[in-house]
Amino acid sequence: MKISARNALPGKIVEIKTGATTAHVSIDVSGTIVMASITNEAVDELALKVGESVHAVIKSSDVMISAP
């Protein structure tokens, strides 16, 4: 699959928590956990499983920075 996004971070799924309609998928990216909120349907269609290698694709027009 080709994708235009340049912010694709490789990692492994460490947890999938499903709710009524939305799932929270936690991905370990070099020791940092990145969480994605996706539909339960997407989890099923992608056949996502804990331990699977995936890419966290970040799509955003803004990145905010906070300093102490």
C-alpha cells in the first residue's frame, strides 16, 4: 500500500481496548506509546492483534509544543 503521509512511525500493538463504537489501539514506537482512536469496525477489517507490527500514521495540519 502506498500513502502520501510522511509521518508514519513503525511500532507494535501493545493493547487494544474496544468500547461501544470506538477502539483505542496503543502502539509502542521505540519505547513511546502512541494511541490511536479508531472504529471497532476498522479493528476488525484490519484484523489488528496485540503484538502485530504496524505503522502509526500521523495526519495533522498543526503540531503544538508546550514548554515548562
